[in-house]
Amino acid sequence: MSSNKQFDAKQLDKIIEKVIDTVHNSKDEIFQIGEQSRQEHERLLDELEQTKALVNKIIDEGDKLEVQTRLARQRLSEVNRDFTRYTEVEIRDAYEKAHDLHMKLTMIREQERQLRMRRDELERRLVRLKETIERAEHLISQITVVLNYLNSDFRQIGEFIEGARQKQEFGLKIIEAQEEERKRLSREIHDGPAQMLAHVMMRSDLLERICRERGPDETIQELRDFKKMVRSALYEVRRIIYDLRPMALDDLGLIPTLRKYLQTVEEYNKVTKISFVHFGQEKRLPPRFEVAIFRLVQESVQNALKHAEPTEIQVKIEMTNNYIFIIIKDNGKGFDTSVKKENTFGLIGMKERVDLLEGKLEIRSKIGSGTVVAIQIPLGL
């Protein structure tokens, strides 16, 4: 069944490639048509300007000839009315001049008519070419949308499938992690506070016996040891509660809680220096923002401590009216971000948290150059 699915996916990829090639070739052909139409449009536009200039010139010449022809006809009429007053040469010149002017006027009017027809034809062709250019541009824009869809949305099908698979695995891992967390808490409570409380009960019996048998001096010393044991038990209980959900987050807010948490982690790890810098406003956020941001910083810092072996971790937070920017940078051994590792569910969980808050998550790292986790979350308050 899995081989068939892989085969179908490959066939789908081939079909998409063929469709993209065909659409791309069609786009090129339409572009060529549009370019040819545009060049023809420019050529005809120049010819139209020249034709219009010729039409105006011919009209002027025709108007002048018409005046001359009218005068020649008037002269011919005079000669015809009283031809006895004129010589044969004058009569012939009057006829020839009137005839020549009439022929020239007829020719120039015919030339004007042809030029007007050419001008009108050029204008009609220019209108059609403009429509062709506009249709070509419209088709190219539509094909561009189709290509973008094929190249982006269609190609993301595999990524969507992979993302769904990862989310399914992530869901199963969450269930496993919950069970592991219950086991861990059970062990920690059993090995820590429960054992200490059992010792407290035993030491209280011992304290009572010492008070009766050995006097106040040894009783005071035993009380001091007893107090240390109770304090250790209290510390363990608070640490477990803090890991589950820091109470200071509800009481003090995000920034003070992070500052205290990172200070505690630094004291516990000893070899890693952790610095915390906050810029901008320090205001309370809705609980879902504060919890999510705290967990993102916590996960990033724990990932660095667990995998990168850094000597320094820097946490910077900038809060504005509309956004909160978070940078977690370490000088550890880094990793190749282009290589997908199995069981990277910590990173998947961080991405899920950021996506739920409609934010952006970017992880930059190189082997030997440390890692930078950059988070941007819109507050939308």
C-alpha cells in the first residue's frame, strides 16, 4: 500500500511538472504575441502620425488648387463670353490652364481620399492591436496566478502531508510525554519530598528522645539539622511545582518570572552563564501569552543545555505595543538546519505554540557557530 502511495505521489509530481511546463510555454507564446502586437502598434502609430501629417498637407494643397481652379474657370468664362476680344493663343492658354488645374485638383482630391482611408484603416488596426495587447497582458497575469498556484500551493501538498504526519506523531509523542512526565513526577516525589518527609518523621522522634535524654544543647543542634532537612524538602516541592507551572507567573508576570527562572537554571548548571535582557515595556499579558512565551524560552534554553553544551546563553526580550520579540542565543556546538532529524519534537512543539499565537519562528544555526532562536509574536491586545 505504501509503495502505491509513493508511486501515485511521483506520478502526481510528473503531471504537475508537465502542466507547469505547458502553462509556462503558453505564457511565453502569449508574451511573444503581445510583444509583436506592441511593436506593430508602435509602428502603425508612427505611420498614422505621418499619414495625418500628409492628409493635412494634401488638404492645404487641395484648398489652394481649388482657389486657383476657380479663378481659371472664371477666366475661361470671360474668354467664352467674348472670345472675339482675345487671340487664339490666349483662348488656348485659358483652356489648357483650366484643364490642367482641374486635373491636378482631381488627382490631389483622390490622393486625399486614399490617405483618409489609410488613416481610418490605421486607426481601426490600432484599436484591434490595443485590444490584443490588453488581452495578452490579462492572459499573462492570469497564467502567472496559475503558475504561482502550481509552484507554491500545489507543491506544498507534500509538505502538508508531511506536516500532518508530523502532527500525528507529535500528538502520540505528547501522550507518551504525559505518561513519562507522570512517571518522572512520581519518581521525583517518591525520591525527593516523600523520602525527606519520612526522614523528618524519624528525626522528629529522634529529636524528642534527645530532648529527654541529652539536654538542650544537643537538642538545638539537632533542631538546626532538622530545619535544613525541612528546607531541602520544601525546595524540592517548590522546584517540582515550578516545573509544572511557576506560580510567580500568575503573581508577578512574565518578565520577573523569566528573570528568576533563568537565574535559578544558571545556579543549578554552574558551567553555563545565562544572561537576560529586557527592552521596552514591562506589562502584564493575557495568561495564554505569558504561559506560551515562558514555555518557548524554557524549551529553547533546555534544548541548548541538553544538546549544544554552551558556556553562555543570552535571552533578550523586547516588548512593544503590538509585538513581542524574543532572541535566545547560545555559543554551543550548533547543528545543520538543512538536515532533518528524527524525534525533533521539541522544535515541533515550539513551532506549534508559535503558530497558535500567529507568530513567526526562525532558527539559525551552523555547526561550531552556536544557535539563534528568533521569535516574533503579535500581541493583538
